[in-house]
Amino acid sequence: MIVVTSEHVAGYRIAETKGQVFGLVVRSRGIGGNIMAGLRSLVGGEITEYTQLLEEARRHALDRLVKNANAMGANGVVMMRFDSSEIGQTMSEIVAYGTAVVLVLEA
């Protein structure tokens, strides 16, 4: 599966547009991670507990996006983007979205 943030893929043309595709994940850090992150925020710097949580959530959202694009019969996703938001104070929502397409090699 080719996934790009651009409209076009070099060397390919879009033969068919399947439609919008999403991969959605909602994650929560456990109480231990929240306590450690709270303590780290007091001294400043990167809060590695949340960085790791968001990196894993993005990978998971991208995996779901690819799975959903495959189910639609696509072999590529163009204009892929990530969006995130908070749900309450303990959960993060990450969504990967784009346009599922069928790509063919240019002659």
C-alpha cells in the first residue's frame, strides 16, 4: 500500500478514486503514566510518556487506515493527514484520513 501526503505519486497515475478513508484510535495512558507525566511537567521538557502514547496511536491509526483502504479495493492513499484531539483529560483521539485510490504505473 502506497500512502502519501501529496496529491500525486511519482511514476503512477490514479486510475480510480474509491473515496475517503479513515483510521481512528482513542487511547488513554494508565494512572501510572499520568502520574509520571504530571511530575515531569513540573520540571519542564519532553513528556516521554505522552510522546510514546501518541507515536503508538499514530501507527495504529495508520494501520487501520491501510486496512480500510484495502477493504475498499484500493492500493494507495493520497492526501493522507493526521488529526488529534483530547477527550476529557485522560484520552487522546488520533485519526488518519485520506483518499483511497487505485494507482497504476505510468507507461
